[in-house]
Amino acid sequence: MTFLLALLLATGPTPDVPRLAAAPATDIRVDGDLSESDWDAAEVASDFVQFEPVEGAPASQRTRVRVLVSGDALYVGAEMDDDAPEAVRQTLSRRDDTGGADHIAVYVDGYNDGLPARLFGVTAAGVQFDGITEGSNTDESWDAVWTSAVRVTPTGWTAEFRIPFSQLRFTGDETTWGINFLRVIPRTGEEAYWSPIPREQADSGIVQFFGDLDGIAGVRPRRLIQAVPYTLAGARRYENPGVPGDPVYDDRFDAGADVKVGITPSVILDATVNPDFGQVEADPAELNLSTFETFFEERRPFFLEGTQIFDDGFSRDGALVYTRRIGAHAPIFAASKVTGRTSGGLSFGALAAASGRDETPGEWYGVARVKQELGSQNYVGLTATGYDETGAGPCAGGVCRQSAVGAVDWQYRVGRNEAFQAEGVLAGSVRREPGETARGLALYAGFDQVKGFQRLASGFRVFMPGFRNNDVGRFRETDLVRANGAYITDWNSARPFGPFRRLTSFFSGTTTWTYSDRTFRGGEVSASASGQLRGFQDISLSASLNGIGGNDVRETRGLGPVVNILQLSGSAGASTDTRRQFVASADLGYRFDEEGGHGVSPGLGVEWAVSDRFQFEVSGEMEVARGFRAWAANEGLVRAPTGELFVGAEAAAPADLLADDLVALDLGPAAVDGLLAGAVPVDGPVPALADGVGYYLPLFGARDYTSADVLARANVILRPTLSFQFYGQLFAARGRYRDFQLLTAPDDFRPLDAYPKRRDFSVASFRTNAVMRWEYRPGSALFVVWQRAVGDDLFEEVLLNEAGDSPFDRGTPALVDDLFATFADDVVLVKLSYLLSR
């Protein structure tokens, strides 16, 4: 108790807040030349302090920043001196990618409350990047409309910004804004802030450490009104499903628009009609053999920009809002969102979308959230989501799937210096579909130390079986009670020691039960360390022990628990000097279990800025696993009165088997007795065999698996506004099951050498797209896109006496050869958008 009290009362020095006054702007031309007299009259922000590589040390190069204010915009002028001006990196890259170039950024917190801030930055090559910084993370999906210019000088380089007030959030009542400046010199790994960020507290949020900008009293926000209509023409070539090898050609002409309106200076309405996201990079291919859904990143601009308000405290388990659900089954007709904030610290947002086919909305999605700030790091929030597929077509009994979720979440800092954080979410759901109505609750509560070089973290979760959130949100699993704890250490107070510039270790433990019947699901412990050597080489090492006791309640896909297998896994990784323009990395993963399963997964990667205009990266990973016990199928078995045992040619429950599909196993009556001893037969008759007794049991096998994944990206940047990007991914995997066993009890596996089927599989995929992007004026762009997708897969369930060559035995090179002989799906798009604003 004494130790905990000391932690809660611990405090640190409060740094002085630097201040800067903005001067009036009269006639500024944004050209990178800071020779206008207004700049000479403005106060100078200098004396930058390093965050990297030596925290707290003066910046190695001099930086001077000035701020001006006009009636409609904020101007920032920055001079970056450099002892080696010829070494200033001017690598061209796409917007929002600094590309390893020197850069300068300004953060603006218009409400001056230490919460989300707008980020605007530019590289020495003139490439813009912007985003919204909240906590210690920046969301770069937000794209503002602003102007900038840079110049390289004999003593370094200069940058000039014009940021319209319509791109900032403030009420007009403030007399002081929060502001900070960041300069990055990649060749030395230096990051320096004007208002220093203490590393010990950086993870708890950087905006709270900003300096003050005076001289903005009387500045009034400008109402934002802009529309971006687009037109699109495209063509698609694909294989006729009914005539293999016969091509089909489709043309496409379309139009739509994105609209953004400032209802008030701090409330924004976004709407999109008939949106198209053809320029967005395709999802990576993968083979998912687990019981969990794969969740992909959101890449569509409309569902990225300004949606931070919908983030909730379930981030470690899922999310109440997962916008990839919208449009997953059918094209989106229209969507809109409203986001805003009041001067009292109340943030709010609402999102609505409709999707469907044949000009008929079939699915409706709705989200609403409010969050009341209770100080700079404390809040309470309310979220509601809804889903309705009534318009999707006839539904069983006239009832279609409908769902609603409501939640309250909170975060509160306690202790002196706000070193500890209590957080949590309580959510409830109702989901109705034909034949079932499910209701349930989900709770997460955590208590973490968020400041300091040694930190504790803990969490507790209770998810009821009836909680359903996957119509609008995403959850990996429900029906669980889970407790976890972690201990994190930044060694030597995050300062260099021995061979390390930085080293952090992480130890954690987790234990889980089912909520419904308190079945123990096992425990897990893990340890990891990551850091950087004095030569700026990244290193990492990890190990975990899984399946410590208990049962897996998901692996049998609904047929009861199976005892866990104790498994040890780990990984090691390293990279070359991350400051260089050529960076190579390597990693190696391993795992083995108590039954002899073993696997290894090596990986290599290269990132190379070949020149200021050409960069590429390529990575490859393999996995080779042998002998891991895995679920293969749930098999229906039928025992005849004579003692014979039959299985279906295709796996199905006994009641669904067909007489013509029954296959006899080469087992005598005594062997059948031994195989099924203690197994519980299913209730009811077995239509496929009169007087037969049915069993429905999980089938497991030792799974051998091999995969290869190669990914490549290349960028050719002719100007900051004109770029060509290529992306390609080749994926191939193959596997087989052997040494089959029937599971008759959670820890009772019965060998089934007489199993008459083969269950081998293979998957191969090649996906690529090439995009030309020309931003011919701010906010307006021309896209030319080519996409190609080729895929081939085979999941066998064949009788041994009918089986040909196994896809597993053919090898990965043969899979790839077959893949490129497969008919490709090609798409070509030309999309033109134009910004209208005032």
C-alpha cells in the first residue's frame, strides 16, 4: 500500500511554457522567400530542444520560426540553418510521406486544451504532409487545403506556410492557441521541438506540452464550404464464369461528389454521393486457417478523415465502429458525417450510410457519438450504432437482420502529475435475425501507469455470449472473462547505455475463462525487448508461452472444447542504420509445441531511396510449419447395426448425409467399438441408413504448411504534385493434413488411420495496381489506375481412391506457374476530381 501511495503521489517538475506572439500580416506572397518586412517585425521562436537522439540537448542546427496572422489565414515562416547545406535531403515523395527528407512541421491546438491538434508540415523538397495529432499518435488521413513553398539557400533552407482559418478548429473566443514546431534532420536522426516534449511522458500525449501563441485575439474563424465533384471512366476484362477462357468486357462511366460544409466554425458536415475508391490500394492476400475473422485497415478517404471522434476504449479487443463493414456487401449509394466540438469541450459526431444494388438501398448503417472532455486528458463518452438490412430483399419470416449497440466509455487520470489512468467501456447490444434475438453486455476496465520509465498496466474484460457488435463494429470473440497485467521498462531512463541508444522491455501475462460456463481457457505469458543501437540499428526480441492449461473452446467450430497444447514461440529482428537511404531488415520467427509440432518463418526487407525521385521497397517472408495439431473438419459418422462405420463423401451432420454418399471405413466391429467408446451419439434418426446410429465429431490432423509472401512497392515522383506508384503482392501457400484423429472428449484423441479422404489445399494470388496521381491544383486531382488480380485455390475433400496428385506435393514454384497461367481480372480507371471552394 505504501508503494502504491508513493506512485500515486509521485510528481515531476513542470516545465516553463514558451510563448510566441503572432504579428499582423499585410501582403505576404507564399514563395519560400522570407524577405517581406512583416517577417522582420515578427517575434522569433528559436532555441529548439532535441527529442532525438539526445533528449533535452540543444538542437545541433539553428532554427528560427515566425508566425503572422491576417484576416483569413495563419502564416508560418521558418529558416533552417545547416552546417552542411549540400547534405540537406530533398527526396521527393507522395503527399503525407516525408520520404526520408529534411522537414519542418507546425502543430496548432486552436482550443488550447491539450487535446487534438492540427499538423501541417513540408519537406525540403516541397512535399506537404498534414494530419490530426491526438495523444501521441498522428492520423495522416486528414488532408487539408493549404499552401506552402520552400527554398534551398546557401546556409540551409526555408519554408513558408499559409494555413487558412477554415482548415483550423477554434471558436474565436480564444486569446491564446497552443502551438509547437518540429524540425527533423534524417541524416543525423535528430528530432527537435521548440516546446520540449519530455520522453518520460510522451506516451501520455504530446499536445499538452505545446507552447502558447499570443496575438490571435479578435481572429474569427472562416466558414468552410467546398465540393469535390468527380467523373470516372473505366473498363474491366475478366473471365466468363460459364465459359472458361472466354473474356468478358465491361465499360463503366460514373460521377459523384464529396461535399464539406462548415455548419458553424467548429461543426463540419461531410457528405459523399456515389463514392468511388478505385485509386485505393488493394487488401493484401492471405490464408486464414484460424477461427477469427481477418480485419483489414480502412484506406478509403471519406471513412478516414475526421473519424477519430468514433474511436473508443475497445481498441485492444476490437471497435464499436469498423467502417470497413460499410459497403462490404454492396456499393455505397451515399454517406454523410457530422463532426464538431463546442467551446465547453463537448465533441460529437454522427455517420450515416446506405449501400445496395440495382439502385435500391439494401443496408443502412448509423453511428452517433458524444465525448465530454473533463480536463486535458479526461473524458466520458457515449456511442450508439445501428444496422438494418430490411431493404436487402425478402427475409425469412419477414424478419431481416437488425442490430443496435450502445456504450459508455471513460478515461480519467489520477495521482499527482496525472501519472495513472483509469479507463473502460461498458456496452450493450441487441441483434435480431430470423429465428434468433441475441442480447448481451461487454465490459472492459483498465488501470495503467502512463508516465514514468517503469510502468504497470492491467485490464479486466467480461464479454457475454449474446453480445453482437460485428454488423457495424468488429470483435474477435465474445463469451469470455479475461484478466491481464503488464510491466514495461524504459531502461536507464530511456537514455543511452552500453551499446544501446534506447531499450524497452515488456512483460505480460493473461488468463481467460468462458463467461457462460466458466471453462478455463488457459493462460499466456510473454516477454519482449525492442530498442535501437548507438548506430541507429533497430533490434527486437520476443518470446511467448501459450496454451498454459485449459481448453480451446473455438477450434472445433461449435462441437465443444479441446485441450490446449503448450506452445513456445518467439521472434528476433534487426535492421541496418535507419538514418540511411538504404535500409535492410531481417527477422526470424519460430514456434514448437509439446507434441512435436515445429515451424520457422524467416523474413527479409529492403527500403531504398535510389534518388530524389525514385524509391522502392521489397519484402519477403516464408513460413514452414510441420506437425501442428489442427482441426480439419466436423465429420458425420454412421454406425450400422452390423458394426460397420460409414462417413460421408462430403462432411456433414449425420442427419444431412445422403445414402449414395456413404463411404465405409476399413475397420472391423471391434475397432469401431474402440474408436467410438465413450462418444455420445446424436439424437434422432439418420435418414441415410435405416437403424444407423449417428455421431458428429471433430476431426483433427497433423498439419504441414508452407507459404511464401513477396510484396513490392515503387514510387516515381516527378514533382510534389505528380507521382507514379506501383504495388504488387505475390502470395502462395499449400498444406496437408495427416495422422487423422477423432476427438471424443476434450482430451481424448482416437487415431483414425482408416480415414478414407484427403484434405490437402493450396492457395495462390497475385495482386497489383499502378496509380498515376496528378494534383493539378490544390484539392483537385487526376488519377489513372490499372489493377490486376489473379487467384487460384484448391481445398480438397476427395476420396483416396479417387485422388490424383496432391497440391501440397507439387511445390510452391508449380503453384506460381499455374497462377500466371490463370485468367486475370484487369481494371483500368481514369478519375478526375475538381475542388470548388470559397
